[in-house]
Amino acid sequence: MQSKKARSLARYVDVVHSVDRPKLVTALDRAVDHAREAGERSEGMGALIQVNLDPDTAADRGGVPLNGVQSLAEKIAQSDHLRLLGLMAVAPHGAQGQEAQGPLTHWPQLAMT
């Protein structure tokens, strides 16, 4: 998702499934704040961190790599208007079942807010 679309989405979206960078967290948090001040929404917004499980970084499919999940989760937790609801994973091309979700099965529990 492009940061510049955050303000538009903040008026009608309850959950964003593609949070993959700190700049987007900041943009969404500000956009929700503006929407609340304008009376366009009464609650915060849910957020799922989009995790890229594809080891082929050249695939450029979006998502934060596994080693960036914790810091992004902390950024969301520190925001005023976003709630971390979990992860949304982008599996490697051609991966099936357990192979696709393997890297997440041993992930430590994230602090959900």
C-alpha cells in the first residue's frame, strides 16, 4: 500500500492487511487521527504486518523480511491509533502447505495491542 493513500483509506477501512514499513505506520496513524478529528471514524484501525517469506529478495513482492517484523510491531504498538492484530504472510513462489508457513511456525509471540 502506498503511504499517500492512507488518508483516503482511514475514512472507511477497519483493518489494513499490508503494513510493511515504518513510514506506512506513521502515515496510517496520522490519517486515522485526522479522520477521528473530522468525525469520519470513532475508533482506531487494525493492522496486520505483511511478512515476505520469499528468500528471493529480487522477487520484490512486498512485505517486511522476518528480521524486520519485531521492530515494525514495536512501531505499531507505539502508535496512538493502530492496533496490531497479527501477521499476513506472502509465501515463496511455488511453496505449498507447511513449506509456505514454515518460517512463521517458530516465531515468538508478538505483543498484540
